[in-house]
Amino acid sequence: MSFPAARGSASRLRELGEFPSIVLADEPTGNLDSKTGEEIMALFENLYKQGNTIILVTHEHDIAQHAHRIISFATANRFRRGRQKKKADN
């Protein structure tokens, strides 16, 4: 599913409607203020808790920390895998 670039990220996620099994997100918070970025990450977390897979690409370390698993590409030929510690639910 593709969305026009001019539309907001939150409305794009809402348009997914019926729960998808995989969401691919390339820099979903890149052009957003921090409050809206956190709202988008909360939407992804809710989709994840409902059994969906979220594949997210970001250059932002704080956004990556939301992930349950991180694969970091250091160079074109090497990468590092890691699991995030689960955050305490607020």
C-alpha cells in the first residue's frame, strides 16, 4: 500500500484500517516535530501489540530505542544485531 507524500503520517497509519501483518516504515518521523513523532511511535507500538510486525528504518537513535530488536548497518558489508530491553509500561 502506498500513500501520497503530502498526507500526514498519522492519517496514513489510520488508513491501514484492518490490521496489516507487516508495516514498512522508512523514516516515518523524519520531518515531524518530536511530539508528533512520539504519537507515531505509539501507533506503531499499538500495532505491534496486536501481533503485527513493524519494520522501521531510521537514522534517529531515540526513535530506534522504541524497537524490540535493532539491526544496525555500520557499513555496506557489516551489520550488528541486538535485542532491546523491554521498557516498563507506563
